[in-house]
Amino acid sequence: MHYRISISFILFFALQIVLFAQEDSSSYNKKYAFKPKDMTKDLEVGQEFLYVDGIYKVWDGERFNWGFYKEETKEKLTKPKYDTITYRYLHQEKKGFYRIKENGKWGMLKEDRSVWVPVQYDALNYITKRQHPYISIELKNKYGVLSPSGTPILEAIYEDILFDGYRYKVKKGDKWGLKNSKGEALIPTCFDQIGDHQYISHTRVRIGKKWSVYNWIKDNPCNTEKKYDDIDYFSRFFVVREKGKFALLDINAKEVLPFEYDFMSPFFLKYLNTILVGKDKKVGLLRIDSTDKVHTSIPIEYNDIWIDENNFKLKVRLGDKIDYYYGNQTLFDLAYNDVQYYEDINRMMVKKGAKWGMLTVDGEPIIPIAYSKIHVMNENQFMVQKGTKWGVLNAKGVELIPAIYDEFDYRPKKKIFFVRKKGKWGIVSITKGVILPPKYEDMCTLSNRTYLVQIKGLWGVVAGGGRVIIPAEYSFYEYKYKDREVVLIHADGRVKKYDLR
């Protein structure tokens, strides 16, 4: 019974905390470390402030009112009748102007304070946009555009206006249109979406869920029947999709490729007039020449086609076989699971199953297909892994270092390998063979061609071949790159210095 009462009390207390926290948070006022100071509380009615550019303001007890004065004599040129005044200087045009707000409406004055834009807009702003500056205006939640001289280009009747520096994309109601920089209609305002293109004729337009190209419908743009599910640009053509089938049309809507493809997409950038097409889960590559004639670059027989980014050559895949496609045929008759051409050495790595080998470009074997990995060191030497063991072969496939090592750490400057075998480290060279046998726990090369080595946790120094210079009986050492000596420290405190000069 006591246990139940305790549980009930805890639940009641927790509920009260939650309710209190909710109630408290609803009336919580934010606190700031630095509360903004009210700069007007000590002002007197009628107190005024003079600014540069001939602007002044006067406090009326509730807000500031603005006006103009003559800077030389401080003479007031206008009464403080404006809600606000701001001055802006246009460096490229080398002129200034004033944005003024009066009775909630905005206008603009020239630098001599003559009227530039009448005070009648809910908002306005001078936009310096590339070669075509303009004045954006807002009136009753509608947008428009004035020229830099203040004359209307677009009346304030639009829900939205987008300008790219040359043309205005306008939205009226829920429809879009396109105007030139003078406000003249380029595309009527009757589309749900208008794409972007350098040429009006090539511009994509959408009506409902259907797309078209303006050149196809320009004679009857708002009531066209020539509409498709999707359209994408391809060079001077258009990839068109309708009811799951693809075609290629020209600027006049003429079929270059008919509606019979399950897939169609522009190919890699280098192949500007080449298009990837698919039928029945197979793909091919077609090329369109300057006369719009279609040529088959790769027949529709493969599962995938792509560009090898290392050498920009065509590759194809059929099932689990990969090959280069060259001269209207596969290079190796799809004999391998992967191929990789190395242009610098003019050799081909090929893979069968999980094993790699190397061929000439004519298909002559160089390295047998027996290695897990092959890394190109240079045109004459190749690091190979056989099973889990590493070694080095020459350009004829002859072993320079046998594949017997668990790890390879190649140092190109010294042309040596740190090798690990059965947990021990050594050093081998392609030209000198074994420099140090792999029997050390750790090691470090020294500047005088000797080596700091660790055996059974103790440090010493050896020369090539393992000749002992300082026995491995020191617990610690002190040495940094480019130091002129190594300091070895014995467990009993004895110090041995080894001069590297």
C-alpha cells in the first residue's frame, strides 16, 4: 500500500511539473545580455538632427519626420513632411538619388531633389542588374518595373517578376509569360512554367503537366495540341518522352528518331552529337551528323555503355563481361570481367573472375592472369599481390621481388620497400635485393644509409645486410629527421651517441 501511494505521489508531482513548465513557457519573455537602449526617451519634442546630403529629421514626440535643408546655410528647404529619406550614390552612373516615403508611400527624387518617381508605390528599389538597371515597384501586392528614367516598362499587375539581365519572366494569376527588356511580349502569359534558354524558339514551356517547345506552338501557343510528358535539351535537338516512349525531335518538331525507344539520354560531353538509346533492357549509342543523318556508333546490344574517365574511351558491359569498344567492335570479344587501359605505358590490365593480368593492346600476354591486384609503378615495374602476398614484376612479367611479403611500403625517393613478413619488418630493393631481412619489430632509415632497428623491444643500429653497428640493447632513442646524431638510452641510464656524419 505504501508503495502504491509513493508511485501515485511521484506521478502527481511529475504531472504538476509538466503543467507548470507548459504554463511557464507560454508566458516566458526572452532576456538578452545587452538590451537595446531606447535612444528616443530623452529627446525633446522639436529636437532636430542634421545629416550629410542635405537631410534632416525632427522628433515630434512619437516618431521622426524628415525633410531637406541647404547644407551651406542650414536653411530648411522643405518642412519635415516625409516618413523617411535615404540617399544612395550610383558609382557606375556617377549620380545620386533619394528614396522618400510620404504618408506610407514611396517615391524617388533626383540629386537636385526634382521628382524622379512619383510618391505612389508601396515599395520600390533601384536595381543595378548587368547592362539593364531597372526600378522595381510594388503596388497593392502587385509588382512592376520602371526604366531608369522612371517610365513604366511593366505595370504593377504581376504576382512575380524574375529578371535575368535581358528578359523579364512575369507571373499573372497563376500563369507565366516572357517579356523583353522593353516590356514587349516574347511569350504570352498563359503557361504554368517557362524554362530558360538563350533562344526564344528553343524555350521549353509547360501547360498543366505537359511540355512543349515554343517554336513548335508559336502560331497557337496557348491552345496547342503538341504537348509531351517530358522534354530535355540535346544539342540542337530535343529528347521527348510520351507515354513511356522516347523520340528525338528537331526545332521544327520533325522526328529525327521515332517514338520507339524505352530510354534516351544525351551522352558524355566529348560526344556532343551522340545519344544513348535503349530498347528491351539493352542500350546502344547513336550519332547525329550535321545533316541530321543517324549513324550507329554502338548497336543496341549491351547492358551498359559509358566513358572511361581515365582515358575517355568507350566501354561496354554485357552480363558480367566488360570491354572497350573500338573500330565498330569490342577490343577483346568480351572475354574479360573487367579491362583497364593505361595510356602512359600503352598496356591493358584485364580481369577474369577475381584475378588480374596484363596484355599488350594487341592482346599478347605480359603478366599472367593470376594476381589479386596489380599496381603500376612505372612502365617497367609493377607491384603485384598474389593471394595475400606482395612482390614486384618487370615489364615482361619476370619476378624482381618474389611475392612472399604480407605488406609493402614503397619509398620512391630511395627506391626501397619496407616489407613485413610474419609480423617482422625488413627492407628490400629491386636492384640490390634484400637489404635487411624481415626480422625486426620496427625500423627507421638514417641519413648515412644505416638503420635504427628494434629487436625484442630494444633498439640498436645496423648496416645493410644486418651488420651490427650498435647492439640492440637500448630501451629508448632520441632522433628526428635531419638530426646529425642518434641518442640511444639504456634502461640503466647509460647513453650511447651515434654520429651520422
